[in-house]
Amino acid sequence: DTEVTQTPKHLVMGMTNKKSLKCEQHMGHRAMYWYKQKAKKPPELMFVYSYEKLSINESVPSRFSPECPNSSLLNLHLHALQPEDSALYLCASRQFRGGEQYFGPGTRLTVT
Amino acid sequence: GIQVEQSPPDLILQEGANSTLRCNFSDSVNNLQWFHQNPWGQLINLFYIPSGTKQNGRLSATTVATERYSLLYISSSQTTDSGVYFCAVGDGGSQGNLIFGKGTKLSVKP
């Protein structure tokens, strides 16, 4: 099984809302990633978790708050977002020591 | 950091035609992946190919690590092959972070 799941598929939120994106994998991968993808652009790395610890934060604004409650789950908490944060948010996972990354289907976020 | 360049940026094919997509990278890499992003946004793993040649049905890929390029071949293209093809390389760190090229947008016409 090489599946990464993400919920919800679509999300519309106002600038004052608080919402969360969820990502789950059961492949025993110990590295998990959040990417942001704007239209007609490649994915851009936001955060990396290794063994449930945040190891990379690519200068992402604090209105995005990641959380890794256990080795299978990754959340992205959203608060006070801006319209320019509207994008496709992708989660990925990988064996820590190497190999390929597997991506979830993404959450398409619209901030109004 | 490592630079990844893909060519061509856009490609229009008639169904049944063959094509070659290219990915050049600026430094040695220990990880290279090809993805197909479908119209719904899903990134589908095509190949994990830091070196050598692999084939999967109508698709094949070759990476020549010493010359810093990789090629993706699509034969007998179908309309379902349409989408964006991304090449991504590892940044050399232990986290396995990927650096993506800008992609090749493929449109296959019936």
C-alpha cells in the first residue's frame, strides 16, 4: 500500500476562520512533508517532520502551524489566512533513510 | 542550491505519437523522481530513478547521473497522458527534500 490520504479535498474559509488540514499514511514512513502549490507552479516545500519532530520550516508565516501527533498523522492548522494563501496543499511521506516520496491527493484551499 | 530545468515547457501531441521530456540538473543527485500531475492535482509517482533505465508499460525513463540529465519517454500517447510532468531531485540532505523543475505541460489531442 503506497497511499497517502488527505482531508478535506476542498476547503473554503474566511480570513478570520480557524481550520485544519489532515494527512495520514500507514506505510511506516518517518519523514512527512507539507507542500504548497500555486496554479501553474511546481510544489514548494513548507515543512518537514522527521520522527515526529519538526526539522525544516521554510520561513513559512506563523498563520500556518504544523503538528505531527504520531508517526502516521500530520496536521496543518490554519488561522487568519490571506487570500494569497489560496492554493493546493499537498502532503507527502518517505522512508527516513531514502527512497521516493509519495504524495496525497491534496486539499484545494480557497481563502475569501 | 541545485537547479532543475525541464524542457519543453509545453508539448501538444496527437494521440498515438511518441515524445521525450528532458530534465537537466546542476549538481550530482542521489534522488530523482518523475511525477505526472493529473487535472485534479494528484501527483502520481512515475519513476524513482537516480541512475539507469526503467520501463513501465508505455513509459520509460533514463537518468545519466554523470551528465546530469534525465529523460522521460512516452510512447503511443493517449489522451489520459495529458497533464503536467514534473522532474524532482533530492537536495542532498538527509531529509530527502525534493527540488522540483517547472514542469512540462502535455496535451494529447484525440
